[in-house]
Amino acid sequence: MAWVRPTLATLRTQVVGRIVSEMTAAGYRVEASIPRSLVRILGATFAAGLHVMYGTIEWVARQILPDLADTDYLERHASVYGITRQAAAPWRGLLSFTGTTGTIIPAGTIATREDGAVYVMTDDYEIDNPVIGDATYYNAEADVAGADGNLDDGTVLTLGVTIVGVDSDVTTDSTITSGTDEETDAELRERVLQRIQSTPQGGSSDDYERWARECSGVFRARTVPLARGAGTVDLYFLHDEGTGYGIPTAPQIATVQAYIDDLRPVTADVDAKAPTTTTVAYTIGALEPNTSATQAAIEAELDAMFLRKALASDAAGDPETIYVSDHWQAASSAAGVTGVDIDSPTADMTPTAGQVFIRGAITWPV
């Protein structure tokens, strides 16, 4: 039977009852019904102390196992398995300057975004002759780590200080690595439980998926053993800062590939890759009320449903099916929707191991 922490009122009743019982047995006349009697005052005092003690016991019980542990003790559980919380990472990429040919923008020069976010040049930059090396090269980095510092290509920044021969507008050329936020408790807890439930086996499917999750930003992964023959493994994954639905970019794939290559058995041929995407078109037969707001709400709920299902597994470990009822549930639960009919799709959909379904075009009722 599960232990239930007694309430403060229950403890008061129990303590007062026990005091009365013991004093009566000792030959004392005790009247506990008087509101301000000494017995009730002492009972309330002792009960308050017991309530704090029971609260401490309840808190300690939560820390014993990682599935309920608070932040500090969750990290302690993780450390036992050599797992550390993934730190936030800054945006890194290439910035483009205009001005007089040959002018040098020195490392340490800052550029600011409209909201005040700061980006620091990590290398010298010569106008019309930027030094660009291999695919991992970058010449600017966000001053603060996290996804809030990410820049879209073409974003215009402002030079922090005046440099003779250099225009004040700075343009984002490309992203090398996206900024990612610090791993949440829920994400860390999931990795710890995966480590406990799936013992390392020197290159099993669970190992590859766990290794992928150790890379910053990766929140889901699936392996396909023997994908290209004996000794081969295809590893599909989703990334917090990927394109829509978490589909990873080429630099993110390269990062995971390099990490896996350092851990995989020497005889294994592992290929980290983005899942293939298949769009699902919708025909909505009726919608009440049929407004731009309810349409946007339905789109958001469908997107969230597809993201939950992407690379997810059912109880048997197979790719999770998207049922017709999933579409209906998502659409009908959208904010402001009082009634909806979905004419298509009309069949359940089970993805292949490396396939992700995404929302396609929606035909709305006229």
C-alpha cells in the first residue's frame, strides 16, 4: 500500500487524542474541547513539528529515484552514470561586411541585433577577401549562449563601433552551428532513465540512440541496424534547432556523425542522417467557427501532433502509427474550435524507421 502523508489537521487530532489518552490514564482530568486549552495548544505545536518532519520524509523519498528527483539530485543521479547536463551553446556563423576593399575588421569587433543581442568577431575579416576555411569555420559568435541568439541568414546587425571604411550595417551570411538552450530537467531525466533501462552493449541500437542524445540539441533518435548490410547502422535523429519538425541541418548531422565515430565499434559503419519527410494533405469538410484564428490554431495543433510522433516508438519498439483519431483529436482540441470535420486523411499511417510525416497543405471549407 502506498504511503500517504497525513495532513496537518489529521496530525493535530491524533496528537491531541494521544495526549488526552495518556493523561487520563495517568489519573489527570483533561478537557480537550476548550479551544484555547493547554492540551490543544501543545497538540497543535507538536503536530506542526511532525508535519514538517513528514514533509522532509516525503521530499527525501522523491530524491531516491531519478524519475521524481529534483534538479540537484537528478544531476547527482546522472553523475553516477557519467551523464552531465548539456550546456547551452552560442550561435556561430559568418557575417558579411561592406566598405572599402582591403579594410580589416579585427577580431573582437562587436555587432548588435535590433533587440540588443551582441555578436563578437572571433577572427579578422578583410572586406572582399574574407578568410573562409573548412565547413566548421566561423568568424562570429553570439556573446550569450542559447537559442535566443540564433540568426536567420540575411539578418542585418549594426556595427558596435565606427571603423573607417566600413559600413555600419552587417549582414548575416550563414549559420555554422545554431545556438541551443541548456538541457531541461525533463530531457536530462529521459536520458538518465534510458541509461538505466538500456544497459550499454558496445554498439547496440540503444547505444547509438543514447550517444546521439548526448549531442547538444538532439532530442530524439532512432537506429536501423543492418540498414545497408552486415555491420551497417543508419541513425536518424531530430534536433531542437533543426528545420521544421526538428529535421537536422547538414552541420548538425556532421556534429553527430563525428561524435558517434569516436564511440562506435571500429568495425561498425554508422551513417547519421536526417529523416525523410512525407507531407500529409488535409481536407477540412466543416469548421466552426471558420476563422483565420481557428485555422491557425488547428495548424499549430497538427504540427505539435506530428512532432510528438516523429521518430517515436510504440510499446513494441516499432515506429509509432499516426491514427485517424490523432488528426481529429488535434483539430478538435485547437483553441476556439467548437466543431470540425476532417474529410481526409481517412487511413492510419505507419512511418518507416527513418520516415517522418509532416503537415502539408490544408483545404479549408468555403
